[in-house]
Amino acid sequence: MKNIFKADLSKIALLPKHPSFAFNLEFFLLCIIAGLGGALFSVATDKAGVYGLKMFALLHYWVLIYIPIVFMIIVFIFKKYFPYAGGSGLPQGYALDVYEKPELYATYSLRTMFGKVILTVLSIFAGASLGREGPTIQICASIFSSLKNTSLERKKLLIRIGSGVGVATAFNAPLGGIVFAIEEYIQHSDSKINFFLLSGIAIAGYCSILVLGDYSYMGYIKQSSLYYSWYIMVIAVATGVVCGLIGALYTWLMVFVSVGKNSSFCKWRKNNAILSACIFGFFVAILGLATHGVSFGNGAVTSNLYLNSATDAPWFYALAKFFGSIFSVAAGVPGGYFSTSLSIGLGIMDVVHKLMPILPVQQFYLLGMVSFLAAITGAPITAVVMIVSVVADSQHFVLPLILSSLISAKIAMFFGESVYRQQVQLYIDKDKYEEMRH
């Protein structure tokens, strides 16, 4: 079976054997722009989340009208002016090698990048249960795609490098960006490709830190809370099973509301995009009211608070983030759910901890986060490295994280491919997709 999601780079001279000074200089400048741009986008989305909650407190029941209206405006702008700026930004990268040339240049253009920034900020401000991480990947990849006078194949490689830079800047996780780019987008690499990937992440990451400061995306955890016991591996196995099954359900629902081109539901959504935005925007508003605003946003701030303080999340936290993201995607507004999945995993294991508080709650949180992320991405290595990167001092707990992520990913795979790989069909023809896979 041919893997269409990863390019075979071994037989292609994608990068110049002896890069010219002009090439190196332009690449260096794009790294700086990507780092600063990713950081400023992070600031904008964080501010949008804060002011969105203030708007919720001000309007309260009026959000039942406000959110659907804003969602309809977002979808109208998206459909009319930025048709390639939809979705989370991750599946577009998987479809890279089966794009026709016009689609490739449109998906990773400065115009699409601009639309992605504006629409994602508006979505988060309006209460969508989505985040910036996936969009940051497409934004940074678009910046690298703007390198002039380069071949199509080299442009694809630059897009992959830009995607790794996007992960690194979105989470302040250089190792996560490296592993993500290699595990998910690049099949064969050599010292030259690795040099540009590492250079890009290092330069862009440093520029991002200059703006945001050196911070841990999901906060810090006390090393004393991560001790090993004889039954921690049992909990890790149980977490993998629970999050693997729930992750498979989440993937199925996400694919159902977004991908099923042959289903009557998705055909209706496609033909009634504005009405769909209104209806599911109303559902997002109802859920926000029912959960006192907990469902809004990707949950990074609240999850950070629960993790750092070792306090219990509300019992409905996982449900709020789970259905909030499903409704937001069904509404058709852009945004990612990479980070949202961490909040869902944390919420799931908070409920389990309430039922059997036999270990510190932070151990449950870490296991839930890594397991749910691995389940929906099908990438356990990336999941473990991301958690270790975004939660300071969590590397002391790495063995249970590895076990849990492997089990959850394997269980989820029994029910189908990852949500992002299935969503590739949003961007390429289904028949072509099936043909390229066999």
C-alpha cells in the first residue's frame, strides 16, 4: 500500500547541494518571519479568547443570537473570499502530494494565510471550541511556501519544514515540531533536510520566545507528584483503553460532520453552509450557557490551571470540550483541535480519578492528555514528545506515557485512520484518494 501522506524524498534533490548565499538568506528571513508571525498569531488568539469570554459575560443569554450571527459572517467570508482557509490546517499537509499545482499554490498562499489568521481569530472570539495550533501550521507553511524561484518539489519540502516550525511555535515545543515533521510529513530525510528543519525550528522558535517569553504551554507539574508505584502501569493501560475508545468515537463524529461527502448530512451542509453555521452556532451557544462558558476555546488556559494546581476539573469538562469542538467544526468555522484533544483527555481522566482517587490527579491528567492525543492523531511518538515538551518536568513520567499512548493509538486504529488523515478527503477527490492509496 502506498502511503500518500509522506513523500519519498530519497530520490529527489529537493535542496541545493551547495545552497547559495541568496537561498540561505531568504530561508533565514522566512524563519524569522514565521517565528514572529506565529508568536503574534498566538497573542491575537489568546486575546480573542479572553475578550470572547468577556463578551459572553456581558451578553449572557443574548449569545444565542450573537454566536450564530458571527458564525454565519465567518462562513460567508470564508466561502466568498478565502475558500482555502478552512479546516484545522493539518489535513491539508497530508494531502500535499496529491494536490494539483493550482490547489497547492492556493492552499499555501499569503492570501490564504491572511484569511486563516482573520477567520480563526474571529472563530475563537465568537466562542468556537477550537484553537490556534492547526492554523499555525498552515500559516507557517504558507510563509515558507512563499520562497521564490524554487521547484514544485522543493516547495513541498519547504511546506513540510514550515509545518514543523508551526508546531514548534504554537506550543513552544521545538522537539515536538521536529518529531511531528519527521513522523507525520517526511518519510526519508538526510543530513541536509535535517539541517534545514532544525535550523528553521531553532530560528523561528527563538524569535517566538522573544515575543512570548520562554514559557511552558500547559504549565508546570511538581516532580514529587510523579512518583512510580506498582499499579501505575495498570492505570496507564486502563487509560489507553478508555481514551482509545472515546478517541475513536470522537474521530468518527468529527469525520461524520465534516468529511462524509456521500452522506445526506454533509451534502446538506455543503448546500446550506450559512444555515448550517447558524444552527450549529446556536448549539455552541447553548452548550456555552449550560457549562458557564467552559466549552468555549480550546481549553489550554483552564487545563493549565487544573494541571498546575492539581485541582479537579468540573465533571462535565470533557463533555463540554468534546461536543463544543464537534459543533464548531459542523458549523464550518476554521480552527484546530490539536490542543482541544489535550483538554478532552484531561477531562476524561478527571472523571476516572473522581471514581478512584488512588494516585495524584496530575498523573491521571498526563495519561489522559497523551492517550487522547495519540488516539485521534494515530501518532503515539508525537503525542509523547508533545506532552513532555508542553508540560514542564513531565519527562519523569515518560514510561507510563509511552505505554498509554501506544495502547490508545492501537485501539483507535481498529476503528479507522486518524481524524486528520480521513479529513484529507475534504481537499482531494475521493476516487483519487483511493487510487493513490493502493
